[in-house]
Amino acid sequence: MTFSPGLRITGNTQAIHSAKTFPQPEEWAEVNAMREYARQPLRVLSTAVSIEPRALFPNIISSGAEAETSNLLKAWPIIEELYDLRRSQEIHRFLQIHSYLVPLLLEIYEKLTVYFEPLFARPILEVITDPESENDQDLFVLVPTQDSPAEALARLDQLNREWWLDVLHWARGKVTIDIEYR
């Protein structure tokens, strides 16, 4: 199956009620198309222009309050496949509240495969709670590496300069990308 951003994929997503519920046959085409699209080579985008992450998935990622939950349900299997989730239930709850981050996480993964090629292991998602305020949580995207600290930080700095700082506002202060040394 080939997927392109111009192709509209429809399916019944009402059967997906929780992260533990697997897609029914009528949703498989939609989920598989999203997975295949996420694996496609990165399209070269101008780093001088800030692009809303939703623009990368115009016909799958919808907008509006009800659609945000649907987006998470559609993308959750892909997020589980792309990332190593530390305390997955906590991440799922966090993304239910901050569902606008779902398309950004898909784009972050694409960028990590470029700037940290080859990836040593799957990037890690972890929700960190501020010890001074239990209500203040952030999602950390940790890039596991065996590179020297100087090389890993140089790659992270390049990612920040060439892309992350231009799209940081889409994270609304809720996502941090960092290095995890192994």
C-alpha cells in the first residue's frame, strides 16, 4: 500500500476505545498507512520556514477538540512502534491532555533519524514531573547514544539550530529533546 499526503484515508475509529484495544480490521488500512508514511524517507523542508507539524499529515491528523482524541487513538500504535515508552500509561494520559503534541512527536522522530543517523536505539519518551509542582509535567524525548559527549551534543545543537528552535512553539513548552548516554 502506498500513502501520499493527498490521499484521504477513512475508517471507523469508534471501535478503538483505549490504548489496550487493538484496531479492528476496518481500521487496519488506516493504521498501516500511517505506519508506512512514518517510515518514508524524510522530505527536505526549508529550515528557514516554520511548518506546523499538522501540515505533514493533513488528511490523517484532524483539528478540533473531538478530533484531537481521535488523532491520539490513530497514532498511538505508531508512537509505540517508534519510541521506547517509559511508563506508557503515564505517557498516554499526558498525550490525552496534550494531544496537539501527537503530530509533533511523529515529526521529531523523522528529524532524529536524520540528525542522529544511525539511531543507536529507539528514542525514549518519558513524562517528567517537576518536583516543586506535581501539576507541572513535561514530555522528554531522549536520544540514546554511544557517541562521545562532544559529538552527541554537537548533533543535538545542530538539530536545535536547524529545526527545533523553529518549531518549538508547537510544543507549547511541554517537550524537551535531550541525550541519554549509554
